[in-house]
Amino acid sequence: MGFLGPACLLLCCWLWFTLLPLRWQNSGLAGPDAALQRALRAAARGRWDPAARLLEDVGQDWERRSLYADRLGSLAAEKSDLWLKAWQEARPGDPDAALVVARTRIQYAWKLRGGAFAQHTSSTQFAGFHRELLASQVDIDRSSALCPDDPGPLVAEIRRALGLGYSHEKMHELWSRITALAPYHYEAHYNALQYWTAKWQGSHQLAREFAEKAAADAPPGSLLTVMPVIAWFESHASELGERGFRSSQATALVDAALADVALADPDHPRLPEVRHLLGYFLYRQGRYRAARDQFRRIDGFTNALPWRYTGLQGLHYRVVRTKTARKALK
């Protein structure tokens, strides 16, 4: 009993100073979206019609359409796709269902591979991964044919390009087709930036150049000024400590992205993802009140950088968020 008392006190102090409030975190979304959350709950129960209405209501908002199809595809790949098959049977030739099918196939391929490094991934995992990615081209082509103006299927194909190792020439060709349809599509730029990083088919320099061009060419409020921040994070975060995050270069990149966020449509579907990353950078830079402002707007959701790169993304987020709140009070 003599040991339990101090141990309980230490546990309570740790909870208070690092984790509280212990609010439940949604690991599937980056921020609140009531319509999408309703559709996901219905699909999880086997009902496809709310998902169909959701995509119908989106219309030609290609950014939101891509996000919704991706989240619905993730649900189908991770749990059950019976609701999606019922949707296809009820509405053959539906372009919305076809887009979700293409997303599901690619999500399922990555699920088969797993998130480990290549040296820790089995030949069986790789075989299933490549089989599904190769088969996904049929779904991508069908989705594009049913809705030729939608860049969504081609945006999804970039994830195929990562897994199959598209050549630079083939990637440039795909990128030209995407930007002809949607030159400032956030998810397209994010996925393409991943392709150009050193961990996939590029290098630190190619990733930086791609990100800088995206930021320079984009109109204010497009959120693409965060691409250089992402490129910096992908290239340097693991090798640089606090001094790296607080460098003049990193600070300038964050300030530019913050200015772009201030000009963005508050309803931009990718704004929560940007807030997560900026909140983390501001925390690492010791700008705690500014970080707290970002976290307040997206608290309760963790599907964004940097949290998705950790096995315990909800815990990682809560630790950073709570430390930010404590230090902002000082």
C-alpha cells in the first residue's frame, strides 16, 4: 500500500500535465464533417443510400468529392464492402459508386501491404499489394470514363504510382492530365509530393522543388503554401531536433502557410489537415498560443500529419495538444 499511493499520485500528475482532457479522438477524419460522419455510420451498418446522397450533393466540388470517396473507400477496405456492392447492384453505371470502388481497391491494396518498412514486409504481403494495384487500373479507367471531368480517379492513381514505382516520365504524364482538370487540387498535390520524396521515387531536392512550384503558382487561399512545410517535414523532421524546427527557414515556411490559411475558405475540406500540421510546427517552435488556436479548431480528430505517422496517433496528438495548452497559459 505504501507504494500504491505515490504511484497513483504520479499517474494522476502525468495524466493532468500530458493528456487531459481525455476527449475521444476520431482517427478516421482530420476534422469535423457532420454529413460525412453520418454517411460513414450508415455505411458501417450496411446502408449505402446516405453515401450516394452525400456524393450527389457534392456535385463538382472535386476536392470534397475526392475526400469523401477516399474516406468511404477506406471504410469499405478496412471493414466491409457489402454496402458498396449493394450500391453498385442498385445503380449500375453510377459514377459516384465507381469512384468509391476505385478508391476501395487502392486502399485495400495498401491494407494488404501493411505499414511496415519494405524489409519487414513479407513476400505474401507484397504479392497481394501488387496484385490489387495492378487490378485497380480497370476501376480507375471505368470511373474516369463515367465522369471525365472528375480528377478524383487520377488523383487516386497517384497512390498506385507510389506502389508500382511509376517512372518519372509516366508520373509527369499523369500529373499533366490531373492539372488540366484541377490545377490547384490539394490532395493531388499532397499525393504527388509523396511520389517526389526520397522515400518513394524522388529526392529531397525534387520534393522541395515540386512543393515550391506548387506554392508559387497557386492562388491565395488554396492552401498549397503548406506544401513546402510538408516537404521540409518529410526531408528533415526525423534528423533535426528542436533547433531545426525553430530555424529561420522552417519559421518562414510556417508563416507563409499561416497567411494562406487566413485567406482560405473556412469550409475548405482540407483546412483541418493543414491546421494539424501547422499546430504541430508551432508547438515545436515554441509558439504555443498560436498552436493552441489551431488545435482548438480540430480537436477530436487525428487523421492528419504528423499523427498518422505514429502507431499511437491519438496518444501522440493528446500529448502535444495538452502540453501546448499548459505552456500557452504561462
